Amino acid sequence: MARVAPTSGRRALTSGHDERYPDIFSPRAHRIGRWLGSFGIGLVYGYWAAASRRSGGPITATNLVFGFVSAIVFALLLAGMFRLSPRLPRELRAFAWFLFSGAAFGFLYSQSGDTVLMTIGLSLLFGVAIGLMVFYWVYTHEDTRQDRRSGRDAER
């Protein structure tokens, strides 16, 4: 079967599938991986929140419960963001990640016992930085994604 060679060093797309990278996992494995990734990041977040809250003191049952609840809530919110954000336009997607990352950082920082103004200021700075990065990423990759869906190789 004859195929058209890609021009200018770009890859050929046939039916929206990138032939350079074979997909060795099933869709079910990808779904499980997305949940496990969110849960793993949530566990790190919960541990960090619990460690910040106890400030080097002894580990207590209350501290463990706080860490696990923080981990579960964060993991569910992160999984929701991963599921919801691709459906949003680029401005709303960047704003949603700004809100999520700023709130998550602010919650972690508030556990350290620092002032409320410092927590709010650093949360806003962190959220703005993440929001700008997400906006830039989506803005620069939007055309490429649309070209892949239509089956064309973008000449850029």
C-alpha cells in the first residue's frame, strides 16, 4: 500500500493516529492510569498538608485523618480538573487552573501558620503563574490539535 511521505520532516497522520508511537495500552488502562496519577499526586499533597500542619511534632491520629481527607479531596478535584478543563475554551481553562492551583497552594501554605495576607499574596502569585502557563500552552497548541483532528499535517 502506498503512503504519502511527510513534507518538511513532519510525521504523516492517517485517521488521526500518530504512527511513530504505538498505543500499547488499552483505553481501560489509560482510564485507570489517569485515576492512579491523580490519586498518587493527591497522596503527596495530603502528606505535605499533614506534615506542614504538625510542624515537626508527633504524628497523631487526627493528623493522619487530616492528611488522608486532604489527599482524597485534592485527588478528586484534580481528576475533575483533568476531565473538565479540556472541554473549556482557553481563557476559561486558564482561569479554572488559576483558581484550582491558587486555592491548593493557599491551603498548603495556610497550614504553616504564616499570616493570612502572606498566604493570600503567595496564592495569587502562584495561581497567576500557573494560569498564564496554561493559557500559553493552550494558545500555542490549539491549532496543532485541530489539525490532528481534521487529519491534516500542519505546515508551520
